[in-house]
Amino acid sequence: MSASGAIDAAWAISRSEGNDTSEVSPNCHTHAKAKTCPCVVALEHLRKAGMGLIRTLRSVATFSVPTLSRQKRRFERAANIADLRLIAKRRLPHGIFDYIDGAAEDEITMRRNSAAFQQYEFVPRVLRNVADIDTRTLFLGRTLKTPLLFSPTGFTRIAHSQGELSVARVAARHGLPYCLSTLSTRSIEEVAAVSNGPKWFQVYVWRDRVLLKDMLARAQASGYEAIMITVDTAVLGRRERDVRRGFTLPPKLGLGTIVDGITHPAWTWDFIRNEPITFSNITDPNASSAGTAVNLSNFISEQFEPALSWDDLEWFRANWNGPIILKGVQSVADAVLAQKYGIDAVALSNHGGRQLDSAPAPLDLLAPVALATGGTLPLICDGGIRRGSDIVKAIALGASACTLGRSYLYGLGAAGEPGIDRVLTMLTDDMTRTMALCGVRTISEITPELLSLVPTGRI
Ligand code: FNR
């Protein structure tokens, strides 16, 4: 706007507010410097109106410095785990993403693990004073900030060079247990060195019991509190995405992987700058071709004990001084047997759908298992947790805690350690909000009455 245009506008405002402008022309030069001049009064009005507008804008808008990296911008804007999954999908080479994201055969089990949560809706209660929400819970003698644990995932460094160290650090910061996989890419001792939080060790039962005994002794000496024996891996499930890609651990270099690497430079740069990925816990050179690429299916059928049975649990009692958890229980009958054998807790789990396809969803097993075991066997719901509301539903159906598998790997793959932190913040915020909206203040107030089945045909 020109100067005379601005004065005209100011005049109009001044007149509209009842000021006498009759003696002075809008283009007045004579009165321009006099305080009483209506031109000056009108301009003052204009200035005040402008300031008012800026104040109003300031109160409704905050301005932030724009982030230049597109990847970072996407991460900052991620609203949920599904968003982090998409960022991980962009950042990771296709073969790596599919190794994490994929499951066995038609992936029916994996899809149902998550879909099972949609069968339920809440029966929220109101006017219950939810000013203070307390998500703490007691699990195996430890107070956890939230009823959440980090499930073991083999080859975690494939998503990001910091791998297991990042997961252990985040778990410790949030006061939650981290269960390190037998097939980890950082050793029992390396993880213990970065985490003073609760740590568990996941056991795949090797044919070579000397190697197994040695790992248990190392875990005990490094302060791991519990072991989780995975019992759903007598043989490896057929993960067809990996079959199609000829996936090996670590990834073998071929034309396909080179092209995949070039088109995902952030991951590739991180991968080549760091030391090679190996099965860090396996010190026996005969037990693993540490460092060379292996086909996971062949490796497991050569090394794992397919003849494992209930009687072997005694061997673990003799070689482990602490709680023993069975991971991979998929029936009421086996949960009852586990209780009979004196197992301390059971993880209802189908390995995230990576083993047997068409296996029951852990969420569906909770209520019948809780009933059959009299509510005295601590139950972990492992599989499909992507929302804080999922955790609330699992607890209502009888879980003592829930575990995260892919959710934290998506965070790690999307942005490294801050990505895992973000996952935890999202889930705990979600959970607290869900509890408040349902009218429950503590974990013990989350009971079956909080849920009802969604009427048929409405899911
Ligand atoms: C796993 N899981 C797994 N379980 C186990 O006992 N030992 C292991 O080494 C691994 N490795 C592993 C790698 C990857 C890439 C994934 C995705 C999963 C299974 C894991 O502990 C957990 O049971 C599932 O991930 C739970 O399902 P959600 O949370 O991924 O849906």
C-alpha cells in the first residue's frame, strides 16, 4: 500500500471510531507533526490495530525453524507407530525391512495378532477423578513404570548400527526390562556395560549344551535377572519374503543388495562405517560361522535342539538361578503344564507370526489361560502391540505385561535410538490417555468389565 493509501485507510478507521476529521484533508502536510492532527491520530489507530493483529496471531500460532532434512521432518511429524514403520520402510533396504516386517507363509497369524485388538471396545466410566494416573505395576518382584517389556529380536543391528545397545539404553531409561536375544549382534557383556536397568536373556536351546551352559553362566555373571526360553522354534517358520529375496544374515553382497544399498544411502553409510555384524554371543567357532553370511533356516536346523521337551526344564533349573519364563506358549493346555512345571511366567506368543501360520493370537488366549491357571501365573501378551490402548485391552483380559517386538524395531529403523524413545513415549502417553478416558487410575483398576466385544459385523 502507498503512503497516501495508508493515510486514507487510517482516516477511514479514525472516522469510523467517531473522531472529528472534518478540518483536515487526508493528505494533510500542515498538521502531520502536530499530536492533535487527526492524520496522526488515524495513523496511531492503524499502528495499534496492526499490533493487535500480531498479538492475536502470536497467541494462536508458534513459529519453528524449518527442518531441512526430509527424513527428520517426517520423523518429527510421526503421530504413531504406523508412521514410524513407513519411515523405516523408506530408510531401510527392502531386504532388511522385509526381514523385520515379514512373517511366515501367508502372514495370517501376524495380521490376526493386531486385528484381535479390534474385536473389543471399551466400556468407559465417567466422573471418576482421573487427575492422577498411575501406570506402575509389579512384575516378577520388580516395579515397572509401565507394564511393558522389550521382546528379544535377533540381529537387531541390521536396523541400525547401535542395535541392541540402543534398545538396552532406552529400556533402562524408561525402567523397563530388555530381553536380549541369543542371536544378538552385541554380546551379553556389551549390553550389560551400557545398561543398569533390568535385563533378561532369551534362550534358544542349542544342541551343544556346553555352549548353552556357558551363555547362561555369562548372563548370570553379568547381572541378567531372568531367562526367557523360546519354545516355538523347533524348526524355523517359512518366511516367504526372505525366501524370495534369498535373504541371509548378515546380508550377502550381490547385485540386488548393492542396488538396494545405493538407493538407501543413510542405512548403507551407517552399515559400512561400523564393525561387521556377527552373532556376538557365540564364542565357539564350531557352533557358528560367525561373520559369514548364513541362511537362517539352515543355521537353526543345524544348531537348535528339535528334541527339546518338558523334561529339559529341569536342566535349566539346575543351571539358572532366577526366574524362568517360557516364550511361545500357544495353548491353554501348555500354559497349565508350564504352571505344573513351576515356570515363573509365560509369554503367550507366536513369535509375531514368524513361525506357525494360522496360530492363535496371544490376545485371544489371555482370558482362557488366566481362567485355567487360576489367575496366579503371570502372563505376558506378546504380539501385535501397536497402541497404548492395546496394552490396556490385554491387561483387562488377564495380562500382567505386554511386550514389544516390531514396534521398537520400526523406531530403531526409522531414527536410531531417538526412534525407540519415541515409540515408548507414544505408547505410554497413549496408555495414560486411554486409562483417563476409560475412568481408570491404576493398573489394578483395569478389569474385564472395562471391555466388551464389538457387535458382530461392525469391526
Ligand atoms: C523376533 N522375535 C524373536 N523371538 C525370540 O525369541 N528370539 C529372537 O531372536 C527373535 N528375533 C526376532 C527378530 C525379528 C526381526 C522380529 C520381528 C521378531 C520375536 C519377538 O521376540 C516377538 O515375539 C514378536 O516380535 C512379537 O510380535 P510383534 O510385537 O512384532 O507384533
